[in-house]
Amino acid sequence: MVSRVTRRTALQLMGGMAGILATGVAPAIRLAGAAGKPIELVHWSWLTASDGEVWQQMIDSFNAANKDKGTQIRMEVVPDDQYGTTVLSAAATGNASDFGWGTAGLRADWVKKGVVLPLDETFKQAGVSLSDFVPAGLAASRYGGKLYMVPMDGMSLQVLLNVDHATAAGLDVSKPPQTGDELLAWAGKLTQREGDKVTRSGFLMTGSGVQPTVTWGIVAYQMGFRRASPDLKKAGVNAEAGVQAAQWVLDLFDKHRVSTRDVTDRYKAFGTGNGSMFLTGPWTLNGYVQNKLNFISFQMPKVGKDRSTYFELGGLEMYVQKDQSRLERTAQALRWLSDNSFLWTTKGRGAAMRKSILARGDYKTAGHDWKVRGAFIDGMPNAVVGEVPVSAGPDFTIYTGGGFAAKTMDPVWAKQTTPKAAVDALIQQWQADLDAG
Amino acid sequence: MGAIGGAPAIPRAGRSLPFDRLRRATWNGERIDWSAYIFILPFLVPFLVVTIGASLFGVYVSFTDWGIIGAPHWVGLKNYSRALADPWVVKTWSNTLRYGMLVVPATTLAALAMALFVNLRWRGYTFARAAFYAPNVVSVTVIGLVWVWMLDTQYGLVNQYLGRFGVPDIPWLTNPGWVLYGVALASVWWDAGFSMVVLLAGLQDIPGELRESASIDGATPFQALWHVVLPLLRPALSLVVTLLIIGTLRVFSQIYIMTNGGPAGASASVIHYVYEIGFSKYQLGYAGAISVMLFATILVVTLIQLRVFREKTW
């Protein structure tokens, strides 16, 4: 018997098969995944550069150490600029990753929305002790007294110095500048000019974005300016200091002429020798060391009343889940990663947040040369310029290229407005943000 | 054996009656071939859900204060009135329009010159055609990163070459007065290839006899171009200009990669601002309102432009 398959029959068959696949096989796959062992925790991370490689080693180490213990971590890289929307939209349906990277002080809005979970109770149940953590790290990770993040490393902004430039300028690199005046004197000697034009910045800046904004924020703090009062009620304490700091930054370009606005990529500019001193964070070290740049680091000098500097505290946060049974396993994983953060805090990124790691004899000798990373560890006590933990926290951050602070201060650097007008505009918005809570 | 009394007819071959009706359905007297619709379903369903559905949802969201988590709350026209009072909306609109006024004429002229050159079919024209089009196949991220390097004030290639002619260093991407020119330069280089292909197709549709007749009548090459070629190229030019206007009004990637809107917001475009509001501050309602305003602007500008270029066939 000859059976003839018509086009219509073929289409019906294909449609039926597609339906079977959609309704039958997919749940079967999900069931297999849920029933399978070991439990796989999903971790979202935005780390992609050299620090990302070290973090991958951390995750690999966890998986190797816990191979027979029932928990494995699957790390997925989510681009930095999509991280927020990805977590929020996934959390709205209960499908966010088990844990991910966070920054202390910037999650007040997520805490309010219930996206990030408080850790105190979960940690207690998982037997995690907090006594070994650096108190400042824990304090910065709390909102309303509750802990929402496991601090993993503290990143302070300190100054990198190109040793070849300094040596050629006859400067003693063993005695780097300690004050604002010394910094300007060094910058003057390190700057190269052709006529009126700065061809190599003694103190590397850009004409807009992160670099002038964060420099202003640090110097303003040193001079006594506060973005918010300690009780988060009043914005712009000692506004005059903020104006003076903006003038100090402007003078780098126009009065002392030790910086040029013409730098497009600050990281590249320092790496290629177009700048001699560079205020930056420890995440740049791996790249410059790999490129065999001859440099050292020193602590941010005392331009104002002290040597305060900006810090960013990185850590791991747990996101709201449909399946509550995963929380304890996630807490255990976070504890393991924190307990074993020696690699991360010597070769990966910032300073350790565990007292036991900081006290280890090999902490200073592991990882990059202490001349390169020492300032970022020793300078942590001065790293007090952090985030403001309110819902509109990102408006307050000074380490930003496109955020509110940068957008408001950029016209100052471009000489389109005055420091006072810009600082007043900042304070006006910040006060509204504080009032909103 | 016949049917008993008023018992309902049994559907043929065991099929349900509605399915049978559907199979026999007609449109304008012709039977509908459903298989064609099944073939377009893989496109149609995602298009309806992801494009049309998302657009309609975006319009709805623009009247709410939605922030991804939680239900949207209806706020009426609040987002629109906020946008009208927002100085950054004015600034980004102004930047975008100025960027468009640079890119649209520059790209059209560059593409026209390239198309005319290729259409002459001089030696090596096939290579030229490929070379002119090549930038268009490169990812915008690559274009952006390469041009950031090319336009670097201190060690960029463009300033190096200009310096040989005594031109002082131009702060292409670091000065508020220059930055739109810098981004526009990269955009023209990227976009011109595609426009060239459209114009080339238009040129190749123009019969050679018309130009020969003009030549016999004593027209110079420029007169032939101005009075014969360009009028006949009007439909292609209209398409190119329309697409360029739409493209420039929603420019984002080049700016995001090359300047992130700086310095001092001098290159921030409308979509860049929408991105910041929506994806950094999670104010999707407000971002939606600005997007709807941009959509309305694009619609109006396109309608005006189509009116100006009203297409005529020869």
C-alpha cells in the first residue's frame, strides 16, 4: 500500500511535534535538572577583566573543594550595564540568581523592594560567624541595621606613580608626595609640555566623567565637605569646601597646568606613559603588572585636612528566591568564598575583609609586589568616602562617569558653569533624595 | 440508510466542525491557504509579542511610575509634564537634532559621491564598491572603539595626519564644542556604505539613453547630473534621507561607546538619556514617556520629509 504524505499532513505533523516538544520535553528537562545532584547554585557576576579571571579561579576552587559535598556553583557573567535590570526583572518572577555581586551602600532601593535578602538570620542558621569580619566592612554592608551583603574586598582609591617618569625627573620614589603642595610640586616636575599644551600629565585627569568627579569628591571630603549629614537628614554640609575643592581640580588644568582635558581613555593613557601619577583603584593593577609597566602606588596625599579617600566595598548578596530551601546552601557557599578569599584579596582586587586573612604572614608577600598594592591595603583606614545608603544612592556616588554627580560637575570642568552653581545644584537634588529616604 | 429525523450531521472523517469550516474559509471568493500563514507564524508571533506588544506596553508604561518590581501605578500625564520641564530632555533633544543635521547631509553627500564613482565603472570599481560598503558590516562596537583611538587628541591617527598639514590638535571627543563632530565623523564612515548601495541601485535604474540625450543636447556632465540624474534619483534619495533621519534621531551605540554622552553632556542623545533613566535609575515610566515623545517626533519629521521629497516616478 502506498501512503501519500501531503503538504498539509506534513505541516500538521510538524506542528504536533513542536507542541509535544514545547509541552512535554521542556518540563522533563526542568525536572531532571531539579532532581539532579549536586545542587547547582547560580551566581551572576559582572567581573570581566583581569579581576574576572581571578574570580573564576575562586569559583573553580569552590567547585573542586565541594565536588562531593552536594553544592556546585554555576557562574554566569552579566554585563555591568545590564546587571541591575537583569536582577530586578528576574527577581520580579522569582528567577534571579542565588547570589551575585553588589556594592555596599548602593542597594537601599533593592532592599526596599525586597530583591536582596537580609543575611543575619540565614547566616545564623548556616552557622556563619561574623566576628572575623572587618567591622567597617560589615557596617557599610548594612541597611537599617540588617546585613545585606558579605563584604569580600575593599577598594580604595590611591595614586599610581610611573617610576620611569619620576626617576627621569630626578624625584625620589621612596618618598612620594604626602601633601597637596608636594603633589602639585611633583606633578609640575613630571608634566611635559609643548608650548602651552600639556603633552604628558603630571597628574592624570580627563576633561569630564569619573576622574575629575571622584578627585573633586575626595578633595572636597578632605576639606570638610559632606554630601549628607551622618543622620542622612541634611545634604551638602559645609558647601564652601565643595566649591573650594572644585576650584582645586580646575586649577590642575588651568593654573598649575599639570593635567590636560584631552585624555580620552585614562587607563590607556597611564599604561602608555601619557600620565605620570594616576588616582585609581586596585582593579587596574593586574593589567599594568601584566603589561610590565614600571610603577608603584602611594596613598592619596593630604590635600585638605586629612588623607581621606574614596572606597568601594565589593561583596556578595543573595537575591529573593521562589525555592527557600536553597538559601542555606547559598549562605554556606558565601561563607566558603569569604573564608577562602585570600586569593581574591591578594591577586584579584582589593583589601581583605577578614581579620584572619589580613593577619596572615604571607598576606603581604602573596600576589603583586607590595610596592604596587601596598597603598591599597595600608590606605584602607583612610578610605572613608563611601556611598550614601538611601534609595537614590547612585545620585550621591562620586565614582561615576554618567551619573548625577558627574553630569552636574562636568560643566564646571568644561568651564560652562561655576563651581558654586554646580555644587548648589548637587545639594538641591541631594536634599530631595534624602527627603525621599 | 438515511439520517433519522433531525439528528445533527456527523462531521466528515471524524474532524470537528469548526476546523472543517476553517479549512474551507474563503476571502474575496478565494479559499484561504492556511499553510502560507503557518509559514509566516515563526516571524509573526515574535513580531507581535516582542515588537508590537512591547511597543504598546511601552506606551502604557509611559502613563505609570513602573520600576520593574511591583505593579505599575497609573500617573496620567505626569511623566510627560515632567519631561517637558526637564532641562536634560531639552539638552539631549538639541544634541540629537544637531547631530542629525551633521550626519544626514554629510552621509547623503558622501554616499552619493561614492555611488556616482562606482556607477562610472572605472577600473577597480568593484573593489571600490566593496571597500565603500565594508564599514557597514562591522559591528558598531568595533567602529566606536576604533574611532575613539583614531580621534584621540594626543595620539590619534586623525590628528597625526592633520598635523602634517599644520592643523593643530583637535579635541574631537574631549571638548564639548567638538564632540558631535567627532561622533558624526565615525557615523558617516559607518553609514555611508549602506546609503551608497541604495543610491547605486537608483542610479543603475536610470536609462543611459537619457544621459546620452542630454549630452547630445549640449548638457555638461554637471548639468546632466543636476537636471537628469538627481531628479530621477529622487525616490532613492528620499529613502536614504528618511532612513538616515530615523537612524540619527535614535542614535545610541556610537555615543554610548565613544563618549558616554560627555563631555559635560554635550553628546548625550535622547536614547542615551532614555537608557540612563530606564536602565540606571529604573524609572521605566519616565523613560517610556520620553520614548513615546521621540517616536512622535520621528513620525512627524518623517511625514514632513516624505512630503518634501514627494515621490514621482518617471
